[in-house]
Amino acid sequence: MPHPFDPGYCREPFVTLCREYPGTEAYPASRFRIEWGPIFHRGRLDGSARVLVIGQDPAQHETVIRRILVGEAGRRVQGFLAKLGIFRSYVLVNTFLYSVYGSVNSAARKNPDLIAYRNRWLDAFIIGQQVEAVVTLGDLAAEAWQFWKATPNGQATNITSAAIPHPTQPESSSKGDKTKLAAATKAMLKKWNTGLQLLAPAIQHPDQAVQLALYGDAFQDGDRLPIPEEDMPAGLPSWMHEQDGWARRVGADDQKKRANITITVPKTALP
Amino acid sequence: MPHPFDPGYCREPFVTLCREYPGTEAYPASRFRIEWGPIFHRGRLDGSARVLVIGQDPAQHETVIRRILVGEAGRRVQGFLAKLGIFRSYVLVNTFLYSVYGSVNSAARKNPDLIAYRNRWLDAFIIGQQVEAVVTLGDLAAEAWQFWKATPNGQATNITSAAIPHPTQPESSSKGDKTKLAAATKAMLKKWNTGLQLLAPAIQHPDQAVQLALYGDAFQDGDRLPIPEEDMPAGLPSWMHEQDGWARRVGADDQKKRANITITVPKTALP
């Protein structure tokens, strides 16, 4: 049984970008979990991407896998992309290389080194490439895109973009309240539909021509799709991309919790 | 501050090898920790290796980093290679793709699919390449090398090889007894010296010409060297290659322990 994988950072400009990532000069340790190292992307680095997605920041599953958007948010993004006929020709990058710790303030978001380095990735994905549409997930990603649009490269580029709410914004905002969750999900999916309708005409070369099927009031079968094995580094076990919730930050106090990632192999993957 | 890294499996034959790794048909789950996925190598895949090292099996640090020999055994191997003037022109592969669980029996070691797949890696490293010497760590690795030597490719190849004890054999055999540990280390280093004296003349193109300095009765300063950042996948935090002991298998019973890897960021790496 063959195991497709993402080879990662094999060629320029990504080799140099991955050598030159910023640390605390751009990402203060008080606001970012720099101790886990940067997590750069997910998806196609070979120039075949038709859609660029800008997410927000990685969490603990991303930290183990070393690819972004591999949890529930990622599954919702896969579903959104599929509704545009995009099944593999995408590339995902985050607003932040490191997980946000606590909250991000305006100074942190506007750090010029942080922005400049991120803009090099956006240049690499867009300039001279075949991306036809850009999707940003949440306000910080929308801002990241606007910062790039303000650069000379950005000003010279005319590309359709849609700013949609972050995929797990309903969960973040409702904090366990099921009624609020349902309402927030419904509101988000309405905005996602607006995004789909804006982007679909711009995608001239989908992986598969699909009839645009808008979201309903809640996630239905097929709206959330698996993270493809092809997006994983070589050799990762299948449960890492097939299942969620297997990585947790555990600890008796904040400092212990910050220092921890606990990986638990799902029962179904054990003999 | 630039961060060199190992790009991994970017070209053939490694892309195909990493797609086609065997699972339980070659590695029964009762004897191997297949749930963590295969871990393939460490070091140069670009044909520049002058020394091939065959280790035994990966453990939990390897499982997180996704490169082999990154713990104490790896540090001892780096020191051994340095004594041969080899600082980067090496490639390391294991006898087994997966961590041994319990013990390996003869049937497991002689599984034809297991051996055939491993031989493809050895072919890739040796045939038409510039490896000048082979080192095997422990009996199972020595056997793996003999199995390859018995193949048509192996029989057609004349290359200097040395079988040396596995780097942490003293720890394994002495089980906490310090007197036994000292004696076992002394005995191992004597055999390592025999290996050095056998291999050194075969290495025509060291990274640096060095005077052969044999081991004493115990590990001294400089005998154990850091795992190079250049051998790590892109973006891993420095403490992962600079420090040891940050990954443990933790659990109240065997099954829970088998399902677990607990990662703890060293205090020095936290704000």
C-alpha cells in the first residue's frame, strides 16, 4: 500500500526561507510559543497551487506533524476547498510561524521583521506562480494579506481574495454553550458561502469541475474532509492525519503545561 | 542566525522508497511499535556520504524528530565518525524501520519482506555511490549487513566494513550497576578502537584529515559530539537536537505506556 507524502522544503526559495526564519526578534516569547520551533506550511510547494490559504497560527497537532492546519480547522478548510473543486492544488501558510500564547497585541502583529519574513513566503507563492484565488481565515490573516497587498509586489498583483471567518471561530466564541455554537456556526457558514461565491468564478483551473454547493446552517456530511496523507511528511502513521485530539498540552500549572505536549496513540491504532 | 536543515526525501530513489515502506506484513505489531510509523535515516541523501552506519532501531526521540540515532547513541556515533575525520559525509540507516517492542526473534529478523525492503536502501546508499566504509552497530545490524552482502549487489561489492558493539550496549547490559557499566564501557571502547583501526585506512576522503586518536577506558571530552542541526528536519527547535531525555514513554500500565510519548521542553528553552 503506497504512502504518498509531502517532501517539504527541497528547492528554492523554500530552502533559504526555512534556513532564515526569525526567532524572538520578531516573535517575543511572552506572546508566542517559540520553544516549539516554526511550522511553515501545508500543501503544494511545486508551483501547482491554484488557491493560497492564509491561516492564523499552529497548535499542538501541527507541532508534532510539522505541517499547518492538520486538525479540525484543517478538515473544514479541506471541505471549503473541495466546494471550489480544489482537492490538491492548494498551499496553506499561517499568519504566524509559532503558536500564539495568550493573545497577540497590535505591536506584535505589526512587527516589521515578522511581516517582512511572511511577505517573502507570500511572494514565493504568488509572484510568477499560478495561484488564482486567496482565502484568509480570520481577522489576523486578513490583515496579513492586506499588509502584503500594500507592498510593491502586492500592488502589482491583481488576484481575487476572500476574507472568511476562521474555521473554529464558532467554537472559540461559544465556549461550550451549544446554542451559541449553533448560532455562531450558522453565521460563519453564511459568510463562508459569500466567500465561495466570490472565489468560485476566479478559479479557472479547478482540480475537478464541481457544481457549487453552498453550506447549510450547520456542517453536513462531506463539508469536513480528511487531511490528505499526501500533505504529511514521510513516514508519519496514518492516525496522525486521520484522527484528531491525540495531542494535548497537559500540566498542573501554566508553566508545566506550556512545556508539555502529550501524544496518545488512538486505541484503534494499537494492537 | 541561519538554521541549516536536512531536506529529507526529495529525489529518487528515496521518494519511492518512502512511499513503499512495509507495515505489519514485514513488521508484526507484537514485536514492533508500528503505531509510530517508520523512521528512515539520518544524514546525507545527496550521494556525498563516505561512511554508511547501520544502527538497530529507533526510540522515542527519533519518533518525534523523524530521524534516527538522535539520542545518546547518536552522540557516541558522531564521536566515532569524527575520529575517522567524518563530520558530515555520513548516512545512517537502521536495521529496523520501527522501534522493537520487547524482543526480536529469529523469524522476525529473517522476514524476507523486511530484509528485501532494507536491502533497497542499502543498494541506494552503496551501488554507484562513494561510500568507502560501513560500520554496523550491534549484532542485528551486523547480520543485516551480512544479508545484504549475500545479495548479488552485495557479492559484487568490495567495501571495508567493521562490526562494533551498539553504542548503548554498556547501559543495556549493566542495568544501573555502575561497576558493571564501567567495565562494559571499557570493553566496548576496546572493540571500538579495533573498528577505528580497521576503518581509518579505508577512508580516502575524510571531511577533515585527522590523526587517529583511540578511545581510552571511558568516554572523555570530545568522544561524544552533538547531533548537527543540519541533520534535523526544517524548523525543529534547537533543544530537540541539543538535549536528550525530553521524550519519554509514560503510562500506568504497558498498554498506556505503549500508546504514549510525553514531550517536555527543557527549562532552559522556556521563557
